Amino acid sequence: MNLNALKTEQRNENTFTIDELDSYGIISKINDEDQTVAISVKNELQDIAKAVDLIEKSLSSDGRLIYIGAGTSGRLAILDSAECPPTYGFDSNRIISLIAGGEAAFIGAIEGVEDSKDEGVEDLKRLNLSSKDVVVGLAASGRTPYVIEALKYSNEVGAGTISIACNKNTKIGKLGKVNIEVEVGSEAITGSTRMKSGTAQKMILNMLSTAVMVKLGKVYSNLMVNVGSFNEKLIERQKNIVMQATGASREQATAILNETDRDCKLSIFMILSDENLESAKEILSKNDWNIKKALKNLNIK
């Protein structure tokens, strides 16, 4: 194994003296390096967009989005998948994350699990992976055996595959039907890929899940109209969303949310279309629960 060939493992000449600096100097160096990440991600937007289209196609056809990774990559994926159901009202059984070592590896390092060539495959088999699904394999190095074998198996099954790495010409890059390789360069602390590499992966995961949810009609304008009402903050957010989308007063927003059993999207559509509850439900259902599509078909701007 030649880690020296990976840019994420090489020494960063900009931080050779980081151990000689005061607190402000240390974090300034880190911040300087972080500012390069967004540009590195921007260079790969075409491939990220292809990945969005592949995921949307799967989720529109009853497929699932399955992230798989080890260490930091796996933990970031878990964060992304965990936040989609409450934010967008999306079925938690259809956006899933797998991490080498299982759930225990999310809160603590389990050494050696990323080197298993069998565990990733077994994890996917337990999910009854099918050709309808999309598997997103994440590895900063691009050479994690757990992810490599999982992508190989996914291709054998006929599932969609996407690879995300932070180096170029990686092993997982040869396995994804869509290949995203963001070259972030050397880390501020040599080999600490939870830093720039982790930031890049988080940015990409945000783009993938957010763009897919927008395309699936889970967003109206830039408002999260499928947000749940699981706590007091979210209940207030729902009221604000209805008010912002329709111009309604707080009292009107509160009343209609109560009428729709706290269905933000339905509440907005009822106000904008002036339809009653049952009629609004029927119209939205015929338009894939997409507010703009339904309004357009009613010739309402």
C-alpha cells in the first residue's frame, strides 16, 4: 500500500510550522486551507449533477438511496441520511447509511473494519439490495476495501453506483457509474482527512440530498414545505413557512395548519388555490404533491 501517492496523505508545506503558532495562528492556517475546499468542489459540479439525476431517477421509481463508508466518511453519510426525513418528510426506510463496524462505529473508532472485503457486501445483502437502488460509496482516500467491494457487488446487482473520493484516479472511482473525485490536496495536519476531505464530502452530500429533494417537489421556492412538526421550533417554522409562501397572517397560518393536521404543503396550496381541504388533496395528489406543478395546471401563477 503506497499512501504517499495520495495527495490527501502528503505533507502540506503551508503548515510546516503550525506547531510553533499561537491559537489564532493555528486556526488561521486551518481556515486558509478550508477556503480552498469550495473551489475544489466547484470543479466537480458536472459529475455531482449527474449523481443527482441518477438518485432522483431511483427515488422516483420506488428505489432507495444507500450511502456506504467507513470512519469519517460513514459518519458524515449517517448525518445526511438522518436529517432528510425530518427536513423533507422523506421515508427514512428509503435513505439509508451503512458504516463499517455498524452503529457502534458512529460514536467510536473500531479499528480494522474498513479493511474488511466482506462486511460491505454483507451489509448490502441484509438490505436486499436491488437494481432499483442507488449506492453511494464514500472514501476520502478512494481505496477503502469495505467500500470497494460494496460498489463491486452493487454493480453486479445492477444498482446505480456513485463514488465520492478526495483524490484523483482512485480505485472506487473506477467502480462508480458516476464518479466524483474532488482533489482537496494535502491536509493542514498530514493525513487527517476529517478536515478538508471531510468538509468536501459534507458539501457534496448536502448538494446531493438537497438537490434531489428539490427535484422531488419537497421544496416550494426555497422553503422546506415538507418539514415535520416534531417539536415547538418546527411548529413555529411551519407557521413562518406558510406565511412566507402565501402572505397569510400568523393567525391564518395557524388556523389552516390545524385544519390540515399540520401539513405545511397542503396548507400553502389551499391558500394559494382557494380550494377546500378535500379538493386540494385531490389536486395535489394528481400533481405528485408538487405545489408549483399543481398551480400551473390550474393556471395560477
